Amino acid sequence: MDNAGLHLKVMTSTEVDMNTINNFHRGILIFAFTVVSLLIPQNSYASRYLLFAEAQGVAGYSSETEDLIYYSHHQHAVMQKPSLGFDYIQRLGSVSKDYAVLAVQARLAYDNTKDSNLEPQLYNAYLKLKLPYTDLWIGHNKPAMGLNSYLDNHATLTSDLSMVGFGFDRDWGTGIETDLQHWNFKLSATTGSGMALKTDGSYLLATRVARGDLKKENYTVGVTALKGKVLESMGYQIMHNNTKHTEAMIGFDLGYRYLNYELKADLLGGSFYHQDAYAGLLRATWYPGSEDRTAIEPQIMLYQMVGDTSRDYSVSVSHIISPEFSVKAMYDYSQSKDASKLVLQVYYYHNLQLFKEK
């Protein structure tokens, strides 16, 4: 699981070579998804698509390294880093009905720990089938757990529970989602490896049952349960010699919007690697202007896992300059490290049209 609180072991030359191979395979996978995606609009079915160009600049200062940094969370974590990429969503179906959705989101990010200073990143890479009464997805997507299962965080600077070892923001596998009026049910079965595709006996089963929709009804309340044998990872780095860690947890999450104020909470507790583990996140958002263009978000996150305990405080300020451009700043303080960092981000997200819709 993504965990910035646990130390990476020193990599041997063999591991460096394996990372080079994994980067090559990741690049091939991104290329294959891209080619398939761009060819689909030319088939005989009615199709609709969205294609966005994405670019971001990320830089800051860390008191821990006493130097400039070019990431928001950790240099081995995937979010956020200076990068160029695209976000593609393809709807497939007839004139009157969608049968499937293909989603591909990939980036080429700057990472000065790599020999090439570049890291290919694959976020969304899944096919979602629109079946009677339910949706079924296959590929790389969000597991069914807590706030992360329904929030769009691909450009956010603040951390969440997945970044400190509790679950994954993305994982490889399959899942289903069903909406029944005010209720939502999700179930996922994934590899338990996160960003990296590993199938060596690790797994993660997760489910979330929730009432309400934060975007449509201004509230959501959910209960999560998960169980598995998962790998400790930070971005694409697999730690602890590929050791599989047993995990069993239950959780509660809440999202509530009132006027221009929003509150989110995410709690998880149980066992990890045969030891007690817990985590909690509380995030408040204030939108002082119109159309939610400006947001101020203070957050507190606390967690304990395998002897690693911390309380992290952060506050972020963001402003949408135009539909394409936004700027963000974040201050973050980690109690366990007694270290702070200030991070700035310029983000560009532009809708492209390469094909005429049929």
C-alpha cells in the first residue's frame, strides 16, 4: 500500500534494472491503451468521447531535505509531480443508450530519482460495462473504500489515507457499482499492489455501502469493509521484499455540503500485519467566492501503522483562473518528522477535439 511513513529499503543494481524493465512495460501498456482508445471512435457504433490535455508544474521547499522539492507528498509517490499527460473517456453504445465506457489517464512525470528523470504513470485504465442494474469495471480503477472511491483527486495537493498506507488510490482488478435511489453499493476485488501490476498472490477485497450523493444531494455517509494480503508500495516502488501483509479493516466516511461550506471525514481501523492500525482524516472546505472558483481547505490526518504514528496538518488554497488554468498552494506539517513543506502548483486541463462525433 502507498505509505510515505515507512522507509524504502536501499535498492540494489538488480532492483534498478527491474525498475527500468517495469518502466518499459508501463510505457508499452500506456501506448497500447492509447492506440485502442483512439481507434474506437472509428467503429460503426455511435460514440462520444472526451479528451483532455493535462499539464502541471509542481515545486516547493521542504524543511526535512532543506532543499527545493518537485513533488507534493513524497518523491517516490506518484501525486503530484511536474508532468504532461492526457485524460480520455470514451462512451460506446447506440444512439439511445451507452453500453460501455473506456477510461485512460496517463502522465509522463519528472522524477529525479530515475536515470532518465522521467516516470511514465498510468492512472485510469479500465473498461466499464453498463449492465442491467449494475456497472462492471475491469482494469486499473479505484477500489471500493472510503472517500477515495468517489472523490476526484487527480490534481489535489493534500494527502489522503491511501498516501499513508491505508488502501490504494488505484489498484488493478475488477469491481461493480449499483445505484438504488438514495443508496450506492460498491464491491471490488483487486491485486493489492496499487499502481504497479503484481499478481503474485496478493489481493484486496473491499466493499462500500453508502447513502446519499455528495454532488447531487449535498451529503453522503458510507461504511467500508476490506480484507486482503497486500503489498507495501509507494507509487511504483514495492517495499519489504514483496512481502504480503495481512489486512482487515472497517471504516466510516462522511461528506456534507451546506451553502459554501463542505466537510469530509474518513476513518479506518482494524489490523495490518497482525498489529492494530487506525487512521482518520478530517477536511473542511470554504468556498468564499461564486461558482466555487476559490477554495480554502484545512485538514488534519492522524494514523498508526506498524509502529509508525503521526499527526499531519495541512492547509491548501486553490483558485480557478479559467476553465483550463488553476493555481494551488499547500502548507503541510508532519508531527512525526517535525518537518514542514510549502508546495505550489500550476495546473492546465484543456478539452481537445480530434474526431467528429458520429
